[in-house]
Amino acid sequence: MLRVAVVGSGPSGVYTAQSLVEQQAVPDVHVHVLDRLPCPYGLVRYGVAPDHEKIKSLQNNLRAVLEHPGISFLGNVRVGEGGLGPERLRELYHAVVYCVGAATDRHLGVPGENLPGSYSATEFVAWYSAHPDAAADGFLLDARSAVVIGVGNVAVDVTRILARGAEELAPTDMPHAALGALADSGVQEVHMVGRRGPSQAKFTTKELRELGALAGAEVVVRPEELALDPAFHDPSGLPAVNRRNVEVLRGWAAQSEERRAAPLGRTRRIHLRFFLRPVAVLAGPGGDRVASVRFERTAPDGRGGVTGTGEYEEIDAGLVLRSVGYRGVPLPGLPFDAERGTVPNAEGRVLRDGAPSPGEYVAGWIKRGPTGVIGSNRPCAKQTAAAVLADAAALAERQIPEDPREALRRLGQEPVEWSGWQAIEAAEAALGQSLGRTVVKIPDWAGLLAAADAED
């Protein structure tokens, strides 16, 4: 038997496990999918917005894989700092595949970025997705105006959540405290700001259109900013997604002048801004929290980038969320390319001093960087799994414990197995029923582990 540990139960980890057990070339492969959290599915559970039911339904596909007889889910197993290192894991398994994603966000690198009221979008998403490590401070939602820096799908998600009415979010699995905070939110205006033009924005057209379909919000764009983009007037040469994005924005531009002039009333307003680069996050008179963001106007440089113009604008903001990308972090004991934020590898084989390290592999964002969509992880995982299987004969010669689960327990780990996860699901269904909602996520470590322990 070839025993493999896959570290991480998000899409890249689950697809890797699936590729390992469903192939025919190497018989008798068993995979333990390890996760630091007691819950599986990674960013599908803790990164997809709660109102995106279609994408969240991908959990059903991942569930089917994790219920395969050749795969065991072991949550609440810490790997890396404060837990098991690569050397110890290699004593327990023939091969280890690290699918640990890109665990931190990129910073703006501007003064005032760390003022109270300024957060990464990652932190905000973790809060409304009930991640047990999330801060629980309500994110200063008493602010009237919020600025979201970035024009990708995550930026659109947090903008939509801020602008969406709580009654629309109540049927989702959003944690109850977050739902209550959003219901009491004072945010009336959300400014989503990009440093480049509309033809270069990273959001998908489906996500963009959802902003215009919100019942209690209206979208405003500035025709003069759109016109700065050379491709705006004739988008025919753009890739299909970018072209459709421009077409949607052109339609909104025709209505925006009237909307900007009208009083807000009970309607929330979403401002989509372009060609503005953040240069400072500014505090209010007391100096104790954010009050605005200063931007420099940019202009196309003719090479696909932008250049500063020396003109500045300040946008009021009691809440600032930066959404400018993710970045991998080093895992103690593994080599790390600090410039790329990835583990050096060749087709998934971890490289130490330029040579493949026997039994060590990577897949997903920690392998290739934070690029692509969920589906991009499937071919990436298949490539890494193929490398593991090609090395299988040599890997299986090494002696390892008969049951790594017992060894994990002796090392101080307390794995939450699949039955424990099912108990968590049952507890979340019961919580939702008690609150007059559907399933509601448990947002804290103590609650999750208590639910897992109640599996009997």
C-alpha cells in the first residue's frame, strides 16, 4: 500500500486525492487529507461569499471525493508552525503533498494602511464566512462610507455584501453575529477603486452584473473615467470577458449622472472608480481611526500599465478593505521562493537545492501562485498526482507506521475524522433551525470542536 498525506482540504487538495485514488496504474493507494481546521473544503467553505449558492454547491462534489473508501479526512491536524514539520510527516507517510494555498494577503505599502478601520478583504471575508480564526469586532460598520481597493472578484464580493440588505442574506449560512452587524450597518456608499482602467479589471462579467441587480443599491460610474481607457470606445479587440465588462459599464454610464445628483434616501450607492492609485490611508481629527483614502489619478502609459499624473483626490471612508491579491507564506521546513510566494518545484516535485526531494510534492497556489479559478486546480492537481504515481515504486519501499492516525495522536494531534465533521454539519443545521434560519455556520473553535466531539 502507498500511503499519501495531502495537506489541505480545499479544491487543490481534494482534486489531488481524487487523482491519486482513481487512477489504475498503481493499486492500493490510500490518502489521508489533513487540515488544520476541523472542517473540510478550504476556500469553498471559507472564501466563497455566502450568497453564491451555485459556487458553494461545489462542496457536494468535494464531499463525494472525501467519502471515497481510499480517502480519509483528518481535520484539526496542525502542520507547520506549532505542529508537525515536513520531516516528521515523512516518517508517517510514503509521500506528502502540500496544498496549503496562499494564506496571506498582499499589502498596499502606503502610510496609514494599518490604522483601525483598515483591513484586508481576506479578514472581512473570513469574518462573514465564520472562519474560526476571524476577528469578531464588527469591522466598524457604523461608518457611512467604505472604500474597497481592488477590482477583482473578491473586491466585488465584499462590495456586494456591504451593499446587500440583511434580509437577502438571512437565508444563507452566514454566522448570526455577522448577519446582525450587517443589518445594523451604517454604510450607505461603497467605493470600489482600481488603479487601472475598466478593460483591465479582473472581475468576471457575472460578478459585475450582480452589483447592478441588488434590490437596495444602485451602481454609479463616471463616464469621464471610463473614457480614459483607450479600449473603452471600441472594445472589439479585447478578450471576451473584458469586452463584456466594458459593455456593462457603458450601459451603467448612461444612467450615472442622474444617479449621482439624486439624494441617497434608503438606497445604498456603489461607486465604481478607475485610474486611481492609493497613496495614503488618512486618519480623522482624533488620529485613532481611518477617515479617508488619498488617491493619485493615473493614466495609461501605452504599455499596459499606468503612470501617475500628480493629481490627487480624497474619498471619505470610515472603513477600508484592500483586495489586491493573495500571497503564499513559508511553511517551516520547506524551501520557499520569497519573490514568487511559492515552494520551488518541478511539475509538483519539491526542489531542495535544485534537486527533487523524494516524497515531497506541492499542488495548487503554493505550487503555481494565486492564479486561476477553482477549476484551474484540477489539471494542476493531476500533474502533481502523476509525479507521485511515477515515483510510487521507490516511495513504497520505505517503512512507515501501519496506521498514521495512531501516530498522530501520540504526537499530540487530535484528529477530527469524517464522522466528527458530519456532527458539525448536524449542529449547524440545528443552530439554524433554532434561529429560524436555514443552516448557520458555527464561527468559533470551541463550538466546532464541541460539536465534533458530540458525534455519538
